[in-house]
Amino acid sequence: MTQKLIIADHIITGINADGSPAIMDDTAILVEGSRISEIGPTADMRRAYSGAEEIGGRGRVAMPGLINAHHHVGLTPFQLGARDQPLELWFPERLAMRDVDPRLDTLYSAFEMLASGVTTVQHLHSRAPGDTEAVLSRADAIIGAYTDLGMRASYSFAFRDQCRMVYAADEDFIATLPAELRGPVWTYLSSFGLPLEEQIAVFHSLQDRWADQDLIGIQLAPSNLHWLSDKALESAARLADESGAPMHMHLLETPYQAEYARRRTGGSALAHVDSFGLLGPDLTVGHGVWMTDDDLELVADRGVCLCHNCSSNLRLKSGRADLNGFLSSGVPVALGIDEAGLNDDRDMLQEMRLAMTLHRPAGHDAPFPSASDIFRMATEHGAATTPFGQSIGKIARGRFADVVLLNWNALTYPYQDPAIPLVDVILRRAKPASVETVLVGGAIVYHQGTFPAVDKAAVLDQLSQHLRRQKAPAEVEQRNLGYALLDPVRDFYNDWL
């Protein structure tokens, strides 16, 4: 079994129960195979394991790999032609997006994530056209891209069986459209009409295919209340019980989703989901922007995890989540970049900084998230939303050696007052340029701007060549259809709020 020593001036192993960072100085991490087997003083570890390969050294800070707990696609929708819109208008806007090879697409965003210290991603595959084999083929291409690169991924194909364009039955919405749009819209929506039973079969097939792969976990993603019939909610609950797989579910992202829940159930989306037994420690709620105090109390009582998607909430006009309320409730809160960050990229360090800064309300004594709060969201609490659970999110014996080495000089040059706490400095100042080395399962997957397993330049060149070609007639048709749907979709929601 191969042995490696990861050496750093300081190792942030995690966040203590009291909210303080756990930091070890002049310490080395022994990695045997894919896991951490020992942590101790550097001098002692060098003597005991003199034959081990050394990684890092003086001037480095080690920390647990970051976890992007909510992610969907590779190239961003904006890059591919979809302007930022309020979420409900963004659904038709996304028809403007170019078609991209799923492997290349996945590698593109994975490069950005790894370069900002992300070692694990929660890949929520929301839309995949075609039959079962087409969906599985696309899933395998996405998962294969992560394994080729050496990145850890939790993958799910999101269940949905209704309301594919607006928060109403497809046929009811189509009946309101001008005659010339009805056929094209029905054809488009039907391409995402895989029956629920076959969607369940996709989950089982993926679990079987990737069962023995340390880097990959398969989980469930009942997509959102408006996209799921009661039959689908029952199926998700049954599958969760049978498989033990964790779940990730979008809920209450916008005020329109809160109103849909009221119209459908007479009450709260969370209360309705709870009636199927779905709320519990194995469920993560993505967004939750429009939860009420009663919703948050229910979430805390059931032990549900939350995932805060700060940039997405801002870009899609979804509102500002009550992160401080989430944190004070004691609910575990993870952090996700969703479709893309504020700079239209997947810079997790910036997403952490944004979440820390946005939720600092006026008033000297008003609560606000500390650097340690945000750090724990991006590590330990992110881990809790994945099938990897207690195996990632901290630097500790027995856990996977998912470790990020920061170059402290690059992070602080030309000066940083040493009185400022270490984690605070990282949260305020760290950028991808200060990420020197990233290890996943003990293997170096990123080092000084390069990815040992995949030629980044070749991938970007293939993407560039493919996307610079003239748009295919089907792409032009779909874009025009999306633009034609913007006004009818807007009209549908006119009396909702």
C-alpha cells in the first residue's frame, strides 16, 4: 500500500462543537491508500515514515476538501445562451441553451471546482431527454468524467412526473397557448416524459453500475413539490426506505413555489412532503428561501439538512434566504453553487465569501455567520448531504484523504497581519490562485494549475470548436420556442402574488 506524508505549517482538521476551528501546527498527515491513517508532529512522522512520498511542506496550510452540495451542469446556462431570469421565466429561457457533449461539459465545471478546492460535488441531474438507455448513457458520461478526473461525486437523476414548464399540468398550460405553439411545446415536453417506473429503474441501474466505486455515490433526488405527483412522492419515500440512499430535494425556492404549495395542499410544502415520511436526517432541502418559522421548526425537529445556494438565489431573483435563522436553529446547513456563481463560474472560495458577507445585517448586535460557520457549511455539513457522510468533510483518521493545500504566501502576499485568525483570512482572501494542490482519496488530482489525469487544454479546445460551429436547425428552433414562451409563462403567473 502506498504511503504519502502531507506536510503543512497548519492543518485545519475541522470545526469544533463550540464553533472554534480545530487547527494543528507543524503537523503531517499520513495517507495509506485512499485514507488518512495517522496525524502527528512533522518531525516524528518523517522519522517514522522516512520512505513515504512527501507532499506540501513549509508555507502551506492544509484543510479538508470543500463540498459543493448543489450542482447541475457544466458550462453555465448564461454561457450557452440563457440570460438570467426570475426562476419561473428561466425555465423557457433555458431552451436557448446550446447542446453540449455531457463528458466535456462535466469536465469544464469540474476543472473550476477542483481549482477552487472542491473535492466532492453533489451532481443533481435535473433534465435528461430520451428513453431509459439515453438517460443512462448520459449519466454514465457524466459520472465517467468525474472518475477520469479523480473527483468525488454524488450523482442523482431527479424524479419528476408533472408540471414540466409551469406549476400546472402540461396539458392545461398547452391549452392556453396560441395554436401554433401547442404542437412544438408538446413535442418538447414529451422528450422529458420518461415514465416514473423507468425513472426508478434508472436509479437501480446506476446503483448497480457504480456500487463498488469509492469516488461515486448514487442518491435520490425527488425534484420539487410542483414536479412530483403524490404517487411520485410515495415512490421516493419507498425507495429511500428500501435503499438507504440519501435524498436531495429542491423546495420553496421562490414565492411562486410557496403559493403553489398553498393552492395544492392548503398549507406548507414541507408539511405535505412530511406526510409521506420524507423529512428526516437523510433528506437535504435545497434553497428553502421561502420557509416559514413553522417550516424551519419542522425541519429542525426532523433532523433535515439544508443547502444554501447564495449566488443562485440572487441571480434568479428568488430572494434572500434567512441563513442566520437557519444557523441559529441548529439545522445542519451546507453550501452549493447551483448552476453558477456570481462570476458565472464555480469558485467555491468566492461562494463562501459571498455567503459570509451577504448575511451581515445592519445593527451592531444583529447575528451574522462567522468564518467558521461558513467553513463548516462547505465541509462537514456538505458531507452530511452526500452518501459519503462521515468519510469526508474533516481531516481525521479513517476518513478519505480529501485534502486541499493552500500556498500561504500566494494567499497573503504582500502582507497579512498574523493576529487575524487563520480561518477568517482564508474566508476573506483565498482565491483559486492560492490553491496549490488538491488530493482526493490520497491521489493528486490538481497541482499548480494542472490536472494530471486529463488534458484541460484539449478539453477546452474541443468545447470551443464544437460550440463555435453554426447552430443546428433544431437548436435554433428550440431557442425560438423558448423566446415565444416567455410571455405566456409570465401571463400564467400574473395573479399568483
